[in-house]
Amino acid sequence: RAVEAIVAAITGRGIYPRIFMAGGGRLPEAIAACKAQAPDIVVVMGGDGTILAVAEAFCDTKTALAIIP
């Protein structure tokens, strides 16, 4: 439900996101696929490990990071 709420809020403002889900230990693949798109912003939802992995992956980019714990 949280993803649906975020998508609804974002698309309501004319922004159409791409969603990368990282279930089942597929976080590295999801991060790589997302990073390859060179997004302006990444919204990451998860625990400390997920947030840290995404932050580290994008720290050398101009991508803004929004965190939802």
C-alpha cells in the first residue's frame, strides 16, 4: 500500500515513476537497474541495510535520495 500511495502522490503531480522492487535478495540487481536509468530522485523504502545500500550506490551521483523507513 505504501508504494501505491507514493505512486499516486507523485503521478498526481505529473511525474511518472519507474518502480524497482528488491524482494528475495535481489537488491543489488534492483539498484543496478535503477542506477542505469540515471534518475533525478530515488525514493527508497526499507530498513537500515536497504537504505544504506541505496545511499552508497547513489552517493557519487546527482540523484536526490528520499528515504521512507
